[in-house]
Amino acid sequence: MPRGFRFAVPASRIREETTVHDHRRLGRELELFDTDPLIGAGLPYWLPDGATVRHALEEYVRDAERRAGYRHVYSPVLGKRELYEISGHWSHYSDDMFPAMVLGGEQVVLRPSLCPHHALIYRSRSRSHRELPLRMAELGGMYRSEPSGVLGGLTRVRAIQLNDAHIFCTLDQAAGEARGALEMIRSAYEAMGVVPARYRLSLPGPGGKYVAAPELWRRSVALLTEVLEDSGLPYEAAEGEAAFYGPKIDVQVADAAGRESTLSTVQIDFHQPERFGLHYIGADGARHRPVMVHRSVIGSVERAVAHLVEHHGGAFPAWLAPVQLVALAVSEAELPAAEALVRRCLDLGLRAEAAGPERGSLGARIRRARLVPYQAVVGAREAAGGLLALRLRDGRRIEARPAEEVLARIRSLVGARTTALWDGAAA
């Protein structure tokens, strides 16, 4: 595929794939991700355009977390088996974990979750009540031994990049922190143009899958119920959907066929602080047990991108689009001006590419770039006068205006991470 035409998919094929909303097919057609049998099932790799979408999504989350008072950490993807015995994963979750490996006479495991590592970071030194709430975030890898029969595209994978965070707080702070996490989720969904299908209060079910601590479960369920009701969110209780250590609020999304999956979660956990012996020194000088609030704003990056591909049919909001502006030179004479426009876009932090007449007729190039949010047609008038005329992806046109004015407007919209292509009526 020629450089600059990574979206060059036949329009009929795009319409077909958008109609069926299958991210596996559309993601490959748009060259976002792919797989290879030598890497293995459930282990997709990201192509340049998919990596760009992923990077934009990750930067959004990191920025939102920084603004909300989170501090970011990195932790290893391996841990000793003993770590997961303490956390309870080994006894309650080992069927979903990869087998332990022997290294230097010790058994180590690919982590199925980030929370045990964050608990260890918390307890790495003494903590005071003045530090709480302590909000710790990481976009890190975790691994699940998913059966081959359930693997599919990006929605069910074995190597997961999770937007995870853990808030260590007092009991009085727990409900407020959970409400704050729900507000972050609401803002993220608005920016992504995603609408939740429903909110679910996931409760334990019968069987030995869950930690046997009735009083801790009762307190967690009561707090999460209070959070949902105070937030005014309609929700449904679902037995058998809780994590093994506690209940959770699951934010459900649905595909075009109505199939639901969990994208974002909020949990209030009394179990792991107790298992890891976490404490803080209170105002009274005594040791107290913190509460651990787990939350993920966009869930796994893989599942988030899969839903975005299906929801938008590849026509991502401008801030997420792999290419945000394409400069279309009418003839070879305007190609230097189109390339100069691209350089100005790059200097402004915008993702842009030039497409000259060697790629075909102007009409053909416009059709091939149909998923690019902003198409700038550079003719003799625009090149000579430093003007910029836009075609918006939704069919609207912006008459020629000074290029700096137009680019400043685009940069502002992209920086605001809005789903709007233009603020105000197009000329």
C-alpha cells in the first residue's frame, strides 16, 4: 500500500465491514493490528496506525490520571508464586494463570493482575494518614491463560495492557474515591464517543470461587451500592460476576449485535489490604488498615480499541485518528505547498500526511482518505495565498481561510479531545 494511503480501502469494502461491525476484519483492513501463528493465538501485534490509536488513548488516560492526582508507577510482569498465594490468586484464580516457571530454584509466574504489585509498592515504607488517599496508576501488562476457543481479535487476548489503578484510602474516603473513578469513566466515554450499555453491580455467586469473608463482602457491597445510588446511575445486580476477592461496578458496552462486554470497573477491596498487612499511621498515632479501591477507566487497551473500531467503523474521533489531516495537492505544482503544510501540522503536534497526484485523481484521493477527519485541498489559490480549505469527514466544507487560523482551530479541537470535527457551522 503506498505511503500516505494507509486508509486506502475500497469504499464498498469499508461500508461492508462497517455494517457488520466486526473489529477483527475492519482492524485488519485498516491495518491496525494482525496476528501470526508463529507468535501464537491471542497475541496480536499492533501495526503503525493501530499503535498510533493506542498511544493516543494511553496518553489521554495518563493525562486524565495526572489531573486527578494519580502518581504513575511501573512494576514487573513477573512475580514469585508466593506473591499470588498471599493475594489469593493462586488458590482462587490459578486456572486462568500461566503455569509457574522455575528460575534459580524459585517459581515465578506471569502476573494475572497488577494489584499485588501495587500493594507491595504501598507497603514499601511507612504511610501516614496525611498521604491518603494515595492514588497509584499503571498501564501495564498482565497475562491470562485463556482457552483457545474464546480468543478473538482484540476482545479476548492472552497478553493484556491494562489501564489499572489502585487507591489506598481511609474507610471514610472510599465511597468518594469510587465516585471520582466513575466520573473519570464518564468523561472518558464522552471523549471516545462511547455510550455505556448499562452499569452492573457484580456480586458473588454460589461455589468456592470467592474469598470466604462474609463481613468484608457485606461492607464492600454496601459501599458500592451507596456509590451507584448517590451517582444517580441505573444499575442491575448480577450474581456470579464479582472478582474472587470482592464485588465490583462493571461498566458494560455492547456491540452492534447486542453482545455485552465489560470495559471499565470500580471495586472496593478489604481483602488484599488484610492479606498483605497494609497499614497507615492515623491521627491518633495508631496503625489502621487502609481500603483499596481498584479502578480501570478504559479497561484493557485491546478491548477498548476493539470497541472503538466497531462503534465508529474506523472513523475515529479526530484526537484518536491515525492520520488527522491529509494535504491533497491538486497538481505537482502544489505538492511543495502541501508538504510544507504537513510540516506545520507536525510542528503543532498534529498527525498529517501529504498526498500528491501520483496517487491518482483528486476525487480518488478524497475517497481513499474518507476516514481522515480533515482533508485539505491545496490548489494554486491556497498555495499562493497561504490559505487552507477543508473538507470535513462528515461532508461539510470549510471555505479557504488563513492556514494558521484553521490549524489553530483543529489543534484546539484535537487538544480538547472532543468528538466534534468543527465548532460552529461550516461555511
